Amino acid sequence: QVRFVESGGGLVQPGGSLRLSCAASKEIFSVNTMAWYRQAPGKQRELVATIGINGRTTYRASVKERFAISRDNAETTLNLQMNNLKHEDTAVYYCNIGPTGRAAWWGQGTQVTVSS
């Protein structure tokens, strides 16, 4: 049973922008804080940003002021607008519930590569 489907990744030059989207199951999305995570090659998965049901957001320090998380409760879609991308943002990005994710719900993710 697919619960999260991420999309929107790609190859972008440093300083560029991408917008990620995650289609989520309604029964999960409507009652949970949602989050974006990422995993770079050879590193552990890390929390990037969260958004509560009430819209309250949190960000890891390295993406604050550059990334913006949002949710569309009607469409049960989670978004991540990423601006001024840096090499260190290269990773596979995943959505899941926040702030730690549920192990059985990880999807395929979407690859973001920042390279000149």
C-alpha cells in the first residue's frame, strides 16, 4: 500500500531552485505533522523541515531562509520549495510523518542533484 509518492527532483546548478511535491494518503496526511527528510550518499537520513496540522513550520539550520515547506490539506499534498540550492543539498528527498517518520512508510524518494 503506497502512502507517499515524492516527485519534482532533478539536476540543478548551484543557486538554482526546485519544488518537490509529495502525494500522501488522506488518512495519514489529515491527522499528522508532515515532514521532508533527505539522505545523502554515505550519510544517515536527516530531517529537513516539518509542518504541523496548524501550519507551524520548523527547519534544520542549514536550509532555513532557503527552503519553504507547505501543505495543501484539500489535496493532501506536501511541498518543499528549495531556493539557492547548494552542493550539500544533493540527496534523495523523502516525505513522511514528522518528526521521525514511520519505518514502514518510506517511499522511493526523489533525487536532487546540485552540480555545475
